[in-house]
Amino acid sequence: MDSRVTLKDVWLKFKIYDDKGSTLKETIVNTIMRRRTNRKTEFWALKGVNIDFRSGDRIGIIGNNGAGKSTTLKLITRIYEPTTGTVATQGKVVPLIELGAGFNPELSGYENIFLNGAVMGISKKEMEKKIEDIINFSELREFIYTPIKYYSTGMYLRLAFTIATEIAPEILIIDELFAGGDVNFVKKAEKRLNDLIDNSHIVIMVSHSMDLIKKNCNRVLLLEQGQVIADGEPEEIINFYLSRNS
């Protein structure tokens, strides 16, 4: 079955609440009463986005900060739902975004492997088959039964990266991925990521590194203020983007 990602006339609105100007008493009362003040603004993060990705696509999404790049990825992975429009995916989605977001700091690395697997829709039985490979690749055997609140940032990211990349995706989502660890682990992580990219049906990548986009993508989208303003060959779109920011 071919994989596919389709966004049709997608709009996404955020409400931004601003308590600036409240007195200390008002802030305390509002917190206790679990209510917000009426000072809020609405912000359209995406405006009328139409995209269609199919098997074989290696897409880079570029643009300035706040353009809507990561927001688009979170719509595809169902972290967000559109205000209007539709988002449809066909194929198993594996997101490499916000690594470790589902971790519980009070639980051990071992327990968090199963917790993270459940969040990704992987059964405990299936994760049990992968547990040794995860422990070995992350190089955390000595600390695997330690609560992860005691992990260094590098250890935390190594475990999160290893769990996320243990699942074979059909649609791979990457957002400014960073693999923590020493030089040898980073090299190992890069090879693992390249293998995932090679074997995925669709890859959608957000990065500020134009070299990384050129290396891995056959198509690039340029977002500006929540809209797709260009879609085409990587060299052409990247040069257009850079010319607008020179």
C-alpha cells in the first residue's frame, strides 16, 4: 500500500492569553479559581495550507522562525487538530519531534521504554522484543533501572532517540533532530537515521540547515507567515528563500 499525506485547505488558530497588567491579587485569584482573564488574542498559525505528499517524496520544509514549519509537522502527527480543513495520512507515522516528551521522570529508563512504546501505539509484547536492542544501542545498560530524572541531558536524549528510531516507519517526521552523546554515539545515531530515511516511504523534515535539506530531500516547501509560498526543487526553493533573507 502506498503511503500518503494530504492537507486540504488547513487553517489553524491559536488563542494567546495575556495576563500582563493584572495585579498580584488578580493573578492569585485567577489561579485559585482556575480561570483566565479576558485578555486574549487570536493568531492564525496556518492559513489555507494545501499539500500532498506521496511515496518516494523526501520533503524539506524551510522558513523563518514562526513561519509554521513545526506546527505543520504537529498537525500531521495529530498533536494538533486543524481549526478548519482536513489532514489525512495513509501509512505508519513515526515522529522524531520533541524527543522524550512522553517520559515520566519518576520512572526508570526501563519503564519509560514501555511507556513511550505505548504512546507510539506499540504493545508491551512488541516492545519486549525490542528491549535488548534499545538498551544496547542507547549504551545505558548501567543506568537503565535508574529514574530518568537523574539522567544527564545526553543520556535522556540518547534513550529517547533510540526508542523513537526502533520503530520502522512508513512516514518519517523529523524536526531539527539532535542526538545527544559522545562523538561515537552521534556517528552511530546518524547512520541509524540515514537508514530510516532510506527505508521510509515518505520523509518530511524541518531544518534550518540548508546543507541537510539538500542532502536528504528531493522537494522543498517554503513557508512564510503560515502559508506555503513556494514548492519545488530543493536548489531552486532554497536559493529563493536565501534571496529573500539576504
